[in-house]
Amino acid sequence: MPSARDLDQIARVNANGRTPAVFVHGLWLLSSSWERWATAFAEAGYAPLTPGWPGDPDTVAEARAHPEVFAGGRVGQVADHFAGLIGRLERKPVVLGHSLGGLIAQMIAGRGLSAASVAIGPAPFRGVLALPLSSLRAASAVLGDPANYHRAVPLTYDRFRYAFANAVGEEEARDLYERFAVPAPGAPLFQAAAANLNPWTEVRADTLTAGRGPLLILSGEKDRTVPWAVAHASYKRQARNAYAVTEITEIPGRGHALTIDSGWHEVADTALAFVRRFTG
């Protein structure tokens, strides 16, 4: 069920007549991580929409105080949630997602619901076989304990530094951790890890459909969580689509925190330049 905040955003987006831009956050972040992006896209003529995942708290403080609200979230549930929100829009949106949100953006595109999509450091879907050691280490906070499947799992600062903020200085890394890091459901990481072993997995994207629309995959050069090998393997699967443009770009010197760190505007500009080619 959409939250009152989501319904209010949808009403405002529908009222202004501009192309909507839907932002999908990933694990260990909230929709507030997109605030600066939403402003940039609004200034560029889009109507931004920053929904949370089902049951997300409104603030980082609330999320840390009540981590149990995240427990049990699953990939299919999140994808269906965003598909339902997009179904209430009067114009087909551009969809941008980071990390697991980048996977969701590709799933939404595969359902023919987006005019153009940008997947930033996207989590892999079924068929993407690359599995670097750095990805396993980044996910070990969750995957190291099977009981975490049903839990909400926070990151310690050291784990956040390794998985997200390795490409920035110590002071900025601590600031990012304090401002943005929240617990995350464990289930989606277990689902992603088992996707290629489970033929019935929810972690799949229709890469061949004629309705997928243009897709850009962005990869941070220093991303340890979703390194180039994973992003490029996703790109190769998507590039088989004969009906729409598929591109990939590596952002030099950037880690998995590329959407929230001090260089976020370069990434946003790259994404904006892509979607502007196909929408207005």
C-alpha cells in the first residue's frame, strides 16, 4: 500500500505535466539519499519522485531506533511496490536506481514501465555470473550468518568504509555514515546470491523485451560492492536487447557511494545527459 507521502508526491507529479523521474534507493540507504538528485532533475525540467521501500521510516534516526521495520523485505516485494506506484503516474517515467535499486530499475524496465532507465552500481540479476571477492566481502555482513535472512542488518562504520566509502577521505566517509547509513533487510542479498541456483528466483530482469526502453549502466571505477566485472556482465546481458539503446559508462575514481558523496553531481549529470536524449 503506498504511503501518504508517496501518494502526495504522485499527485504533485501528475499535476505538473512534466516527465516523472523515479528514484529507487538501495540497501543501507533511505529515499532521502536522493534529495540532491531530485533537486537537480527538477531544475532540469523533470518531476522527481523519491518513494521509499515498503515500510521505510522517514528519517535515518527513526530507522536506527527501529531497525526491525526493515526485516523481511524481499526483491519481488520492492519491485512490485515501485511498479504499483509507477502505474499511478499519468506519464511514463524515467527510472534511476542505485545498488539493489539499480536491479529494481532494470526489473521495472523489463516490464515496459520506464521511458528510459539508469542503473548505478546495480546489483546483479539471474544470468549475471561474475562474483568478485570484493563483492563477497562487502556482502559478508549479511551472508556470513544464515539467520540474517529474516533480520535487519546494520553496517558497522568499518564495513561501510569498505563497501561504500572506500574512494573518499576518512572525514567524508564518517560524515556519509552518520548522515545516510541505516539497517537493511538481509533477504535481498541472500536472494541475489542464490539467483543463479534458483530457477524460480524473483531476482530476474526481462532483458529482451521490446518495451524495455533505453538503459544506461553506470559503474564506479573503485566500487568494491558492484565492481566493473559485475556491472559489465549485466551490460552484456542487457545489450542483447535488439529494440533499445544499451550503454555503460565507468565513472573514474568513484566507489559505491557515488550517488551520495561529494562528487554526486558528476554522476547525476551523466545520468541526466542520457535520459535527456530520449525524454523531456
